[in-house]
Amino acid sequence: MTDYNSIYKVEQLPIFQNQMFDTAQKARACVKGDIELVQDLKTGLIFNQAFQPDLMEYSADYQNEQAISSAFKEHLNNVTKIIQTHFEGEDLLEVGCGKGRFLELLQSRGFNIIGTDPTYEGNNSSVIRQYFDSNLKLQADSIILRHVLEHVKNPIDFCSKIRDANRGGKIYIEVPCFEWILKNHAWFDIYYEHVNYFRLSDFQRMFGKIYESGHIFGGQYIYLIADLDSLRTPVYEGEEWVSMPDFFLHTVKHYAHIIKNSTDAPCVIWGGASKGVIFSLFMSQIGATVDYVVDINPAKQGKYLPATGSLVHPPEILTDDFSADTNLFVMNSNYLPEIVNCTQNKFIYFTVDHEN
């Protein structure tokens, strides 16, 4: 019996999906890496065996702010309710707070919270522009770890360092749901900077005491609140052998066919973040050229996506000059209602994370 179960391979993806570039040439020349997803048959955990952590240096050019969207704001409000239920009155530490939107939301609800993140650009004195490190000597009653654990090579070791530095406490963890990716054939949700891919059962093996867990954001994410002192190395006993579903990549050719045959009407990607980067790259690799990429994040507009070098436009580009037969590929179905509303239900909409 080998130590790993091989799951999925793809070569030469950009190592950062949300790093923006000033020129198309620089964007196309971005650093790339390979993915070889495997399941560790000792722990049951799923990760990219080809991942090289030394390549991953996040900077202010990394733009992954989602809280501009009303749909994502609603998600953050739902997460806040969970935090209030379990952490009310506690001092908090958010490891990997990004641009600080969620941290500031919690501050507005009365929480005393400190955050750490090297990509932070604001002037909130509660945020330290560094990676989390025990030398910072930060402690809190509870820890928030949103969309961080999928980025670190050794998640057990990372959680252990947080536990030891904080001397225990509770932790809120939120990560993408690998089962959702498999179920929805979401090949555009597998990318280099996500080294780990989690299921709720993985966390049930990782923690001996979980206070609450479940699926949120339309099932795309999983969350849990656990006791850090109950952290343990998970043991895999042969259950839940992971394999990719049949025809996992079949929609690549499906959407490429639509794009190639849209000779008279433009094709537009709505969403210049991770999903849009991988979608546009896979399309370009088989000769399907997307005409426009749109994103509501001002920090992305006027910049170029890694790998393809596609220019990101504001939604306002979709003027009356765009005909009703414009094909608009929505990268995340959670945002479809607000996108349809924004564009006055004028175009042909494809939600790429659901069969159309």
C-alpha cells in the first residue's frame, strides 16, 4: 500500500490567482507551478504534493477582497452571528485578516480584536502587517482563521503553533469545501495557492472537541468552532477514499464550444478573482478567447489577470452597446442575483459552477 492516493494533476497554473499586474506582458510571465493532488493515507488529508511554499510571498498587490459584494456581505453577517454566539465578550485574534474588512465588522459589533496579515493596506492600528508568528507574542481568548488554512503547507503544524502561542482557547475555522468542488465539477476552484482541500470529516479527525460545524455560503465553504487544546494528528482508517468524479473536466469543452461559436456576440467573464483566472486560462488553452473580464473590485479594475494577461474592466463597460445575446459567464452562482440586477437581466447568463 502506497502512502498517497493520487487524485488530480494539472500543470503550469499561476501561483497567485489574485495578484494583479500593471501590464499584460508581466501578467502572462507570472510565476507558475504544478498541481498534484493526493490523499495522505495516514491522515486522510488532501493536498498538493507539488506545492513549493518558498514561492509564496504575499504582498499588497494581492487583491482578494470580496466584501464589496452585497451577497458576500450577507455571508460575513452570517459568520458574525456565529462568532457572537460562541465568542461574545471575548478578546479575539484574526490570523490572516486580509484587507481587514471582517476584522472591522467585528470591531463595529463591539469586539476587541487584533489581526495579522502582510497584505493589509489600511491604517487600522489593530492590524499588524506580518504573518502570524509566535514571536509576536499575541494572545486572545479565541482565534479566527478564515480562508487561511488552505494556504499553508502543514495545517496541523500551523494550528499547533497557534495553539501553543495562544496557550489554547477556541478557534473558528472557515475553508472551501472540497466535496462541493467535486459535486459541482468545479475545476476552476482548484488552484496553486490552495495547497489543502478540506472536508468536514477531516476536521472531525483533527479536533477531539468541536462545538459547532456546518456548511455556509451556498455550501461552498465549511466552518467549525473547535477547542484548540483538542487538536490532534488525524488518523485515516480507510474510510472516504477520494477520487475525482467521472467527467470532472467535461464543462471545459462545453463552455469553450459556446465561446468559439459566439462569433457575433461578445463573451464576458464576471469575476476577475481565482475562479475567473482559472476559467479564462483553461479556455485560452483550447483556443476559446474571452472578450472581456468584469469585476466590481476597484483594486482589480485596469489591472491584468495572471497567466492570460486579460484586462479587468468595471461593470460600467457593459453599456447599451452590448447586445442581448452577449454571453456572460458568472464565476460564482452566489452572486448571480446581484449580477442580473446590475445588468438589468439583459444578457445570456451562464453560472459555471452549475450545469447550464
